[in-house]
Amino acid sequence: MTTSLFTQIRRDLHQIPEPGFQEVKTQKYLLDYLEKLPQDRLEIKTWRTGILVKVAGTNPKRTIAWRTDMDGLPIAEETSYPFRSLHEGYMHACGHDMHMAIALGLLTHFVQQPIADHLLFLFQPAEEGPGGALPMMESEEFALWRPDCIFALHIAPEYPVGHIATKPGILFANTSELYIDLVGKGGHAAFPHKANDMVVAGSHLVTQLQSIISRNIDPLDSAVVTIGKLEGGTKQNIIAEKARLEGTIRTFSTESMALVKARIESLVKGIEAGFDCTASIDYGVGYCQVYNEEKLTTAFMDWVREHGEDVTLIACKEAMTGEDFGYFLQEIPGFLFWLGVHTPYGLHHAKIEPSEEAIEVAIRLVSRYFTWLSQQD
């Protein structure tokens, strides 16, 4: 097993980013690789565009799972890579190409050097949307090999290579998409009194939504309401009949999420009354919080400090990031940690170029940790 192999795999996967539940080329690439491995300890199942792989242990007491995501993002790539995306308008801008390469590195290691416990590798589609974790958990394939504990990582641009970060308890926020459609009455710009202008209504609503966090959420709590897109109108001299707001909600508690949504609904009703229009709200895809099981996470952090060798551990704070890995952690103990990849551009940026040296760091760290974990009672 060589790191250069998994760096090349990452580059191959980087060229074929695909949207959620359309990862057909990605699935085929992964299956082609898996079929070349020794099969005596492997069992492989497909689920939609995802893959479940079981590596049989030598004396199993439990099943340890590792989850990776597979999908890309609708972003036009602007990196300097010679291996840029071949799919126009799509890019692996959130590190899922690196995540998959790391998972294959771990899987290959344990096929060649099996441990006592069974290992389950989950290649999960649609993390970026519409969400693949929950339906994968509900599948017959997952039920057949349901693990006893589960783990994952996510690249972190802000940390140096060789650094990881995590914490017990909440790590990532509860998230919800937000779509609001306003419908009024269009007309000629010269006769505003004969129309109901939805650009004006939408602009008022954007401003009002900002008051939710400052005036309805406990200052000691945390929440975010961001409107990332406001669209309305067709021409400069036509009063807009329709407007659409698109955004996101993020909170560290389910109670705050419910409160934010209730306030949004109240404010939208006020816009309907104040601007004589109709409105509809769609919360789209929502993910639950990523909550690291405290005992396992604390033990892992202690293990890294003592046995991490070339890895530096950072006890980080929670982030407003969203991740559907949280659904696994609702039912199965485990944790997620950040993997430093040292790049000035953040996640979901068209120019992000994660340091590939982090692939080797992750494979080495997690393979040692799983070996140690399998020796524990």
C-alpha cells in the first residue's frame, strides 16, 4: 500500500464530481477498485449509488464502521489543478474526493492486515443534498450489517497538515434550508399604485429576518439565519409580481431551530398582510446536529495525545457546519473529527486545493486507532 496510489485515486475522483444520488461514475470507479482487492475477507453490497463493504475480522466482538461521503457540488472549478473536474459546473469543493481516497486506503490496509473486529465501510451518496445518511440507515443492506460504533472525518482548510481537531458533544449544528416565495401583482413601473411590488416586499422580509437572531435567540445560545439569494423581477421598468428568497438556518439546539422557524412564519404572515400578497415557505433539506459520543471521543483524544506520533490534536469549538453524518450518531455511538489540509480557501470555494499530504496522515492515524480499538474490551 502506497500513499501515492491513494493520491492518484483522489485525483481521479476529483475529475468526476456528481450530484447526490447521481454518483454513477463515482460508484463504478470505487467498485472497479474494490474488485481488484483480495476477496476472501470482503463482502460488497450496493445501495442506490452508494456502497457498503464488510471486511471480516479474525475474532470479532463487534463491527466498527467508517463512513465517507461521495457527492460533489454545483460549483464551476477555478483551481490550478491539471486534473480539474471534467464535469462542467460541478466540483469536489468539500473534500469528498479526499474522503473517499482515505476510506479506500483504510479498507486496503485492513484487507491486507485484518484486525479482530469486523469493519464496515460506508460510501454514502448525497451528503450535500438531498441527504443520503438517513435513507441509507433505513435500508435493508445497512440493517444486515448494522455497526456497533461509527466514525468519520472531514477536511478542515484552516488547520495545518498533521493536525486534527474534535471535541466531545455537539460538533456541527442542526441545519435547515429555507425557501420563501412571495406572489403579488406585477405592473408598469410608472404606475406603482396599481401593483404590489414583490421586490420591495422581499427586501423588507430580508431585513426583518435578521432581527430573529438579535432579538429572539438567547445571547448565550447560537443560531444563524442567512439569505444567500434574493431573486425577483424581469426588467428594470416592470414591477415584480414574484420574489424568491433562498437561505439557510443553523442552530446548536433543536429548541432554537423550532423557535427560528416559528418566528420566520410569523414574519412572513406579516409580509402577506402588509404587502397584500401571498407567501409559501419550504424548509427543504434539514440535517440534525453532529453530536460526538462523549466517552468514545474523550478516549480517542486521549489516545491521540499518547499514541498519535506525528499528529497534533486540537480541542476545537463547535461549528455551524452541517453534516448528515449526525443521523448515524443519533443511533450509533461514534464521532467525527476535522482533518487539517492547510489551504487558504474555505469549504465550498471554487479555488480550494487541499494539501494531499493529509491523505497519508489520515490513513496512518485511523488504521492505528482501529487496530487499538479492536484490542479493547
